[in-house]
Amino acid sequence: MEAVSLVRLGHEHLSRAAGATAGRSSVTVHGGQGYALHQTLIALAAGHGLDEHRHTGEATLQVVHGTVDLVTSDETVRLRTGDHAVVPAAAHSVAASEDSVVLLTTTAGH
């Protein structure tokens, strides 16, 4: 069994996100082909995010560091460090109001 520091990894990827045109950097921390569960650590520079998209499986979003808005056509939920939310099946986007790191967990069908 191996432990991974999401805080340390998040700081590394925030540095990469700061220099990226899209303002983000990500790494898979668990999952891949043959796994039902997939976890991706995503670093977002302030003012950047993930454009509107949908997924077919279940998903959750946990804020490791910073503040993000989880946005649907009906609602915007502000999430801060330590917050956890179920991602709606509806079309949604994520916007970082400050440098932020999130852990996205999805199931097969994502």
C-alpha cells in the first residue's frame, strides 16, 4: 500500500497550471483501464476552470485547496478547502476564483 500526499501533489500541479495556457494541470491518482473508480487531481489557476461538460457515471468533487464554483444552468455552489459535493448529472462547469486543487472521483461511464 502506498500513500500519496494530495497537498504536495496539488502544489506541484499548481506550479504547472500557472505556466499552462489553459491554466490547469492534472494527474490520475487512482484508476485507469480495468478500474471502476477513477480519481483525478486537478490544479486550476485563478480565473480558469473546466468548460461545461456532462458525464454518464457518478462523480464527486472534493476541494483540497482553494475555492471553486460548481455551476449548472440552475445553480452555482461555492466550494472551499475541505468541501465535498456530488457532481450533478446535468451539464456543469467548474471555475476557480483563486488558485485551487480539486479531487474529482468518477465511476465507470465517465
